Amino acid sequence: MGGLSIWHWLIVLLIVVMVFGTKKLRNMGSDLGGAVKGFKDGMREGGQADAGDKSAAPAAQVTNSQTADTSDKTTIDVEARQKS
């Protein structure tokens, strides 16, 4: 009686989809996935930089600002390098 069944979760999901819409939820999901991927890549590169070359600059993530048409929203990963 105290737990929520699958039907409760389906009703909650239906209400969330009705409030936010599928496009907004899809955009939030892809943004979250990109952030997690960037974090993992940064942690992996950070560990390699600490073990190897101390002068290596960490990679940065640059995203486009949200415009009126978000259908072509992309994420660009760049790596900063120092001049020798």
C-alpha cells in the first residue's frame, strides 16, 4: 500500500509530458546526456594530464546559445592548446 505501482508512474509520466511537451523533454535529455559525456571526458583527460604532462590545458565545452529555433542546436567540443 505504501509503494507506488507502475500505473502511478505512468500517470505521473503522462502529466509531465502534457506539461512540458515532448520536444522540451527531448532537448533537456540531450543536454543532460551531453553534460554527463563532457564531464566523463574531462575527468578522463584530467587524470591523464595529472599523470603525464603538467602543462596540458584541460578541454573546454562550448555550446550555442539558445535561439528561437532550437532544432539545429549543436554542441562543439574544443581543446585549448598553448603556443610553444
